Amino acid sequence: MSVAKRIVIEPVTRVEGHGKVVILLDENQKVIQARLHVVEFRGFERFIQGRPFWEVPVLVQRLCGICPVSHHLAAAKAMDRIVGGENLTPTAEKVRRLMHYGQIFQSHALHFFHLASPDLLFGFDADVGVRNVIGIAGRYPDLAVQAVLMRKYGQEIIKATAGKKIHGTGAIPGGVNKSLSVAERDGFLRELDRQIDWAKSAVRIAKDYTVQNLAKLAPFGSFESNHLSLVRSDGAMDLYHGNLRAIDAHGAHIFDQVDYQRYVDFIAEEVRDWSYMKFPFIRSLGPEQGWYRVGPLARLNTASFIDTPLAEAERKEFRRATADQTSNITMAYHWARMIELLHAIEKIQILLGDPDLQGTDLVSKGQRREVGIGVIEAPRGTLFHHYKVDKNDQVVAANLIVSTTSNNEPMNRAVAKVARDHLQGVEITEGLLNHVEVAIRAYDPCLSCATHALGQMPLEVSVVGSSGQVFAQKSRELGWARPDRARPRGI
Amino acid sequence: MVLYGMEQAMSGGREKVLLYGYGNPGRGDDGLGPALASAIELADLPGVEVDADYQLTIEDAARLAGYGAVVFVDAAAQGEEPFSFVLVDDAAAHHLGWTSHSVTPAQVVALARDLFGCRVPAYLLAIRGYQFTELCEVFSPAAKENLAAALAFAKRVLLEPGCCFARYLRSSGPTAAGPELGGSTWKA
């Protein structure tokens, strides 16, 4: 009879959605495996089926209150294909890009200052009563003000290009429904220099922290992996559009310049009986070897270069930290994220100087299709939207691979690595909790997308035997709600 | 220090009330907050500005300056039916939340205080909901009734001269609006 034990950490604090961590031990109390369980939303297929395709870019924003713009744009790109309007007008493409870089900027700023900096500036083991955004505001008020106002700047760009915060409608099949006014542009230009300075400062913080602590950070939750992202036709980083490139842990191309309309020939998804999330993998390598990372670290690894000067200089420094080799350091996500933050504000600067943003030619059309696939580099990584539409313009099928799903296996491996390095016996120490959370937060996961209603979810930790017996339990607060167990459909 | 975004807020007039509904309209009862905000916006009440979003985030701290009071409106997965109305206690801001990117009303108020020197009385209207996990844009029947009660309460209070929100709070402990306004345990 097996005497394996399970350690359960539930849910993960400061990570979007409901998640819990189960650490499986063998009879010698060695870590066998870590499993990140999430409660995913249900009913997407039913929610989307039968809807007219032109509503989809608005409807999909309901999937996630954190990154509605990413879903909005990925769906719009898919619907561009449906209306044959994928060759956007210059104004439409640039307005969408501005919206997207605004999203990247605000999302990365929020993650770093709200989520990462408490861990980095106070230390992984600092009191959770201090190690939070309010603690940062108290100890580092200037930094906190920057965070708030960088986030606000990005949000205002989104509002100017997408419309209302909840009902963003800026991107439509084949284009956009408005351009950027001169008054809006000038408002953003007035604030731009300060935002660039703050972005440079943010890169400096992340870089200095990573370089100074490299010996400690390099092994933390780290492992070799494949990496995947879109890249431009010349290999440059491109967060809005491009072709798929996948590399192995040492930088060798697995595939390159793959048209994402053919993604199903290259990417497959595995279902495991213990998880609500699927496990994507590179088809040619199989599920055991083909899993991959997405997001800032992956993009810094896959891109041949960055086409904005400040971010490119930082990318070269980033590469130097690993002797110009592919970085497989989980904690380097933070540094990579800040380089992308700088890239985003440089792109915003370039776009704001482009008169095409004030153009009036907003929509393209062409030959109608019944299948549309849109892919974008969302803040957390590559986001796939795939739809089938019938002759009555109604959606009949949909498949999404969201960034956090692609990072599912890597997050499990990161937790397993941390558990192997920090677990002593079966005791769930505060230190173990902290380290597990730090490893997961590096990926900036969005586990369940924005049901946040009042009254849910403190942190619950249990040690459970293989028969379900609870050996130990630890909670930061009293009272908790057990997540729903139903399996999601359609995604 | 001149702060971006603050100048505009500061010109908004001290006595205005900001009603801020938040939640995801695509998650069943999670959309109660934005639904109430939308209804108040349609009512076009004098001295009331309305905003809505999927959730509260740190930049909302800069949004509070310039208002005489703020009323956050959210769905509640637990608690009193049909709704409760409580003072936001910024002492609760240091609690570690389980979400990554959103913050609580208490944290927004604390950030507004600590970063922008803005001390605005803030209240939370929490409308009880029941169905949060299914992707759908309709409310459960009971939540719909609770929303109607909360809306009637909000309109009545917001139309009062001076909007004396404190009248509707209990003197100690958890606070809620009274039965005559649709709440369960109010006393003046």
C-alpha cells in the first residue's frame, strides 16, 4: 500500500482566480510532483455559440477582467479573417497597436509594482502584512505613485482607443471604429517623457535586483524548457502580429516563421484527469518533451532583436547575464517583463508621432471565410483565438489557448522545483508558502479570470494523505469557500 | 508635486459623489455592481458621477480625489440579503488578498490616502449574488430582486440633500441598510 502524501496549498494568494497547489510526496517524503489546480470558468462554448461573429470581440472581453484588451484584439484578428479584412488599413493597424502597447504597459507596470516588488523589495520571507502593495506605498511612496500613474497612463490609452472600460468596442472585424484625435494624442504626448523615465527606472530596479542576486535567483524554480512566441518576419520581437517561433532550451529553432493559421499542425493540447486546464505542447516533440513557456521570458529568448533602441540595449544586457545563451531562469521573468515595458512605451512614442493615427480609412473587407484564427502576444504570453462561423454569421465552434494554459506545465515544474529545494518533512512552513507563491507569481498567471465577488478565498493549506486524510492544515485567515469542481467545456 | 490625472479630478468639485460599480457582467451575478452603476447613470442624478470597471485596481486611488464621498458597488458571494451598506475601513487594507491584479475598496482608499493625501469617506454597497461561475449575462432571479432593492436604496440616498450616507450605517459592527430601504438591519 502506498504511503504517498499530498501537501495542498489553497488558494494561491495574489494570483488571479482560484488556485490551489498540491505537492505529492513519496513514502520517503521526497517530492514526486507538484500540481497547480485551478477553477476555470465554465460555459464558454455555450456563451459564444450562436452569437453573430461581429459581437465576439466585445463578448470575449467578459472572459477576463484583467486582460480584456488581449481577448478583444485576438478575437478581432480572428474576425478579420472571417470578413477577409486581415490586411488592415494603416490607421486601423496603428490604432490597434497603440491599444495593445497601452495594455502591455499598464499590465506589466501593475504586475511589477503590485505583485513582484513586494517580494523583491521586502524579501520572500517578509511578513505578509507588510509584503503587499500598501506596504510598498508606505515604504516606497515614490515608487508606488509611479506605479499608479503608469498604470493610469496605459489605461487611458486603452480608453482612447477601445472605448469604455467594460464595453470596449474599438476593434471591429476588419479594422477599428475610431481613430485617435489630435487632442487625445497631445494629451498622451505631454505625459510621455515622464513615463519613459519611469519605465527606464523600472528596468533598472529589476535588472539590479536580478544581477545582484543572480546566484540565489538562478536556481529558484528554474529548469530547462522550450520557449514559444510570435516574432516578426525578420525575427524581431512583435507583440501584436507575426509568425510562430519555437526554440529549445539552448536556443535551437524547433520551428520558425509558422503562419499561425496553421497552429493546429504544430501545437496540440493534452487533457489530464486532475486539472481543469489543458496542457499544450509542440506536436512534433510530444507531450513529454514538447511543453513550452510563453510570456516575457520566452519572448526575450525567441526574439532575434528588439526594434526600439532602449529596449534593445537592455535585451543585450539581459542576454549577457546568461553568457548570451537562452535564459531558463524563472525569476528572470521580472527583468524580461520590464524590458517589454520599456519597449511598449517606446512603441507608444513612435506611434503617437505617426499621422496615420488620425486617418479616416478604418475598415478593410475581402473574401468571406468560415474559419478565423487570431493570435496575439498578450502580457502573459501567446494567446490563440480560433472560431468557426456558419453561413448565417453565427459562431458554431470556438477554441482558445490562453497564455496561462501554455505556462501550465512550467508553473507545475517551478512549484515542484521550489518544493524539492525548500520542503522539510511534511510541515507547511510560512517560508514554503512564500516560495511557492513567488515561483508562481513570476509567470503573472491569470488562473480564472475575474470573478472576484466579495467574501471569497483566504489562503488555505493542508497536508493530505493519499487516502484523503488531512495530516496538517494551515490558514492565513478563517473561513473559506471550496472551489467549484466542474470541468470547463469548449476551451 | 503635481500628479498626472489629479488636476482633472481636483477640478471636479468637492461635493460630488462618485458611484463606482465593479464586477464582470459576463459572470452572472458578478455583474451586479456595473448593472447598478449603469442604472444610476441612466437616472442622471445631480451631483453624482458614475464609473464602472471589471474590478478595482491601483490607479483608482487617483480617481478618488475631488469627491465628497465614494460609493463602491460590488456583488457579494456571502453576507446579508438583499444588500448591505457599510463604511469602508481602510485599516483593513493590509490584508493579503488572493487575487493578483485587483485591489479591495479598503486598499483603494488607503492608497488614495497614502499616495495622494486624499481622505474621502468611502462606502460599500454589497449586493448579494448567488451564481458566479457560469459564463452568462443574466442574473439569478434572487440577485435580480436584490439589485432592484439596492437600486431603490441608492437612488433614495443619492437624491437626498447632502447624501448623508452615515445615517444609514449602524453605529457599530457590520452595517447595513434598513428594511424600509430594502436592507435588513438598518437603524438611524
